[in-house]
Amino acid sequence: MSLRNFDALFHPRAIAVIGASDKEGALGRVLARNLLEGGFAGPILPVNPHATAIHSTLAYRSASELPVVPDLAVIATPPGAVPGIVAQLLSLIHISEPTRLGMI
């Protein structure tokens, strides 16, 4: 494995925060706040099916509604939701295109 395989993880161009939240005490709130206030230069795309905005940033109802393919997806949801979320993220990728999508 070459180091370029880690480009999406260490140098993402866009980050999706699946499970982003404004709810006090929620992991999704901490992650979204840290990313949104951390000075990242690219788009940060909060995803929450019950919110229109997270920390004053437009939120998307599902990963399949994202306007761009994120290089990095941070998933902060119950474990049972993860397979469906990964499927949504993969549906954004065109098989003929090289991808940099990373998930942690």
C-alpha cells in the first residue's frame, strides 16, 4: 500500500459528518462543531435527517443528497445505520472515476 492511499484521510477536499447534531452531549455535535470551527478550507457537509442546519450550516437529510462526493465521511450514528450510510456514500461514486473516499 502506498502513502497516496491515505490522501483522502489526511488531506480531504470535502468532509461529510453523518449524524451531525446540535443536540447537547451528542458525539455528532462535538464532531460537527470541531470541524466547522477548526479552519478546514473545504466544504463540511453535515448530514442529519431531522435538521435543516447544524451550527448554522446547511444540513442534508441523507448522504445520497450531498451535492459533492466527500473525500472523508465521519459517521457518528448508531451501528445499525452504518451499512445503509456506507451504501448511500458508495452510490455517489461513479465506478469509472477514481475515488479518494475515506471513512473513519
